[in-house]
Amino acid sequence: MSTLSREYEFSRISSGSYGIDVSFKHRSKREVIKMTGLISLIVFALVTTVVYGVHYSQNDGPTFRYFESVESGNEHDKYKKISNSTIWTYECKSEQCERRPTNTDETRVSLEQCNMLCSSPSLWPKPRSVTVSNKSVSSFLKNQIKLKTNSPYLIKDDLKKAFRIFINSIPEENIFRTQDEVDVADIYINLTVTTEENKPKLDTDESYTLSVIKSDTNITVNISSTTYFGARHGLETLSQLIWLDSVSQKLLIYHDISIRDKPMFPHRGLMVDTARNFFPMKQLLKVVDGMAANKLNVFHLHLTDSVSFPIVLPNNPWLAKYGAYSPEKVYTPEEIKSLVEYARIRGIRVILEIDVPSHINEGWNHANKVDDKIVICGEGDVNGGHLNPDNPRSFKLLESIYSDLIQLGTDNETFHVGGDEVDLNCYRNTNSATHFPGPYEFWADLNNKILKLLLKLLIINHQKILLYGQMI
């Protein structure tokens, strides 16, 4: 008998399920002992399960009661009551908050309030300068916040949009309150911006000053900046001085504080690879929200690679048609334009990158069926294909793609041309490369050709060019 027949074989039975062949015929003594032990364990487990289930079903055992309570929500409510009945407060000791039981006649202090008042307010990113004249907080209602702007006309709508984003970031109270139940009558936010700059750039002045002062029953917030983007950052910082207190269940604002701030680095970016891993647009918008909360200002989208081409270009939609993972996993021109504007209002510029001259395969390779060899070295190469420098239509196609990116709203100060992992061995035998003494000279000439394409398209000739510059 073969070795295979000595294993525990699975065979179909009439019910369509699977059974175990437990025949002892032709089995060794050791195998019989193993199988006997296995069968005993299975029988024991089945009997125990049946007896356990019958016993607790007859006696309404705790297992069944537990699942019934979870389904009805009673279990969650029970633990919620236990949590509320255990009363704690926090007090500041050596600039740290410590928890202790609350005395009978003592007003509780939440961990959030203790953290804000114990030392310097917890703000992120940490501002350059924070001055606190009096560590204090006051309760208020969300509808008491009023906006006044003093700025050039061009950015007034932008300031209103930033204000709405700020308002939406404030938590909602769980219960209805009247003005008599809070400490503040009104909160006046004054936004002062001196220039009409409304597109973020590498040298944009993002500095701002912020003061929150309470006088009698009103609070005045003054935010001043040179640009809209500094004012937006000021509102972002202000949102961190507001929280829904877990003890009082009221909105609280930290006041009697002055802040001066500006970024330490002009380029604070995040890159997302949407080619290897497609992200739905809703997720990209959430990424932008997170970047804005952290005052990052550059969103770099590595849109394409050898494995997919998910962006629908206005003049070259066929690249996405043949290069995307599926018809649903694409970014339309309207979605990209909306993303660029969504990011701009949050102080972020978007860099749209189409990786060339390497890492081109899906989508691009369809051009080979129409034209003779736009993509070369695309078979069996982990880095995908390479743009064929011997074919003039390669550069015509690239020029059209760059024109599409500019139309979609890629950052108007910098332009990313890719350049990741260019395999110079791929180009070694091309006619274009044979005119140069070495591969690096050829690589420099190829980059110059790409830059000349951009110079024809770009409105701003001093636009900065970005590339990986990685050769293998």
C-alpha cells in the first residue's frame, strides 16, 4: 500500500460534507494507537458540549443569559453604570496629573482639564512661544462663537470656509443647555490677514499670532497673520484649546493665553502610493484632514507605477482604462480637482506624480499595440517597463500627460518628474545611448529632454523640478 493511503484520508459522503477514513486495515500498531486516541478526544469533546448545552439551556445558565444581554445592550449599560459610580478626580502634582478618589463635597476635575492647566497647554505641533497670564477655563455654547474678518476681498470666502471647518471640529454637547448654564456670553473671533495670497508655496509665510482673552462674560480671540494659511493654522491651534469635558459634559475653552508660532520647516510633507495600493477618495480626504490637524503642507501622490495607472487623464483616458486595477478603482479628473481644492483650503499643496521613465507598464504597454515600442524592458522586470528614448512618440505622449497634470491642478511651484529606479542597463543598447560615452551622460541628456517638455508647458518658468534621481 502506498504511503499516501496510510494517511487520514478525506472522502465524500452522501450528504456532501467530508468524513475521515478511520479504517484500521493495513495500519501499523503505532498508527492504530494514534487514531484511537484521536477518536477518544473527539467523542469526549462532543459529549461534553452536548451535556453542557443541555444543562445550561434547562437551567437558563449564564452563557445564554450573557449573549442575550449583549444583544439587548443590557451588558453595556451595566458596565456603564459601574464606570459612572466609581468617582475619581485629578489633581496637579509636580506638573503631573494624579488620580485620586473624590471627597464628598469636592468638585471633580477631569483628566483633560487637569492636563491643560497643570503645566503648559498640550498643543501640537508645539508652538514657538506660549505665554499664559492666568491658567483658567470657561464653559460656553457652540452657537455663541461669532466671526469677524479683516482681510483682502480675495480671501474672505476662504476665511469663512476655514472658520466652518473650525466650527465643525468642535464636539457637540450631548444635552441641550441654555446660556445661563455656562460661563461665557459670547466668543468673538477676529481674523486679520494682510495679503491676498491664496495658494500655498514653498516660501509662503505661515506664521501667526493668537490671543484668547476673557473680559467679564465675553471672550475675544485675535488671530493675525500675513497670509490666509497662517490664519488657518491659528484656527487649528485654537481648536486644541477647546474640548468637551468628560466630567461637566460642557464645552470648555482655555483663555488668557498668547501664542506666537511659525513652522520650523517650509516643506512638511506626506507621500501616499496610490498605484500599488488604491485608496478611495474618501480615505485620501481623511488623510488631508489628518495632515491639516498636524499643520503639514505638502501632499505628494505617487499616482502611477508599473502595477497600475489609476488616474483618468483628460487627454489620455485610455491609460487608466487599460492600467487601473478595475473600472471602479480610478480617480476621475473631477475628483482630483476637488482633492486639490480641499487640500488648499487646509493649507496643503498637492503634488501629482506620474513616475517616468521607469516603472511604466500597466496602461502604458497598451500603447505598444498602437505604436511601435513606446515601452521597452517591460517583460520580467520588477521595476516595470521603461520609456523608449528612440521613439519620438514617447516624448509626445509624455508631453500630453504633463499637460493633463497641469490642467488637473498639480502644485504650480514644483513639478515631480519621477525618476525612480531607472535601470541604465535597459538603455545600454538603445540608439540614443550609443551616442554618449557612458550611461550617466545619457541619463543627463534624457532628463534634459524631459525638462524641455516642461518648459513648453509651464506658465512659471522658474518652477522647481523634483525627481528621485535613483539609478540601478
